[in-house]
Amino acid sequence: MPPMPAANRAQEPSTWQKRTMGAMMGGGVGLTIGFIFGSYSILRSGSGPRGLLATLSQYMLSSAATFSFFLAIGSVIRNDALLPPHMEAARLQLLPPLVRSKAEGAMLVRARWDAERARRTVA
């Protein structure tokens, strides 16, 4: 099957969009984790002088800010590749394995040395 024309392919999201998506996901995860741990903390030790809603919202917002910050950075770093993911997967499947035995490594080194010697004698 021939490859699709470049005009019909979907454009990859920009780095800014990746960061925003990571921050949104981190915010959602952080709010959920903050609600769970904040509720547990309030049930275990009470809400304190600020009240139930203020204490729970502080747990949720601080957790959301932390998670969104790190997920935003992580999503940009993780997706910052030269090749699209499907091309990277194909490249890794088609390459020979990088782990070789000692004997194969020694044969490759000897072959390179012989090629260098041949080039030196010709030149």
C-alpha cells in the first residue's frame, strides 16, 4: 500500500500544545489525588481552624499544581523526538539488535581494522 500524501496527514501538535495537554492531565490527576488524600487527612485528624472546605481545597489545589507542572514538563520531554512515533517504532523493529555476543563484536572490530588497513595500503 503506498504511503498517504503529505497533504492528507494530520499535523503533529506543537510543543506548546503538548505542554498544555500535559498540564491539563496533571491538573485532573492532581485534583483527584488531592481530593482523596485531603479527605483522608480531614477524616483522620479533623479540618482544623480554617474549616472543611478551605482545607480540602488547599490539598486539591497544591496537588493539582504540582502534578500539572511535572506532567507538562514530562509530556514535552517525552514527545520531543525527531521522528514521529510510528516511524520510530518501524525503525526500531527493522534494525538489527544492538546487543551482540563477544565473538560477533570481535568479528566486527577485526573487519573494520582490515578495512582501515586496506584503505591505508591503497592510499
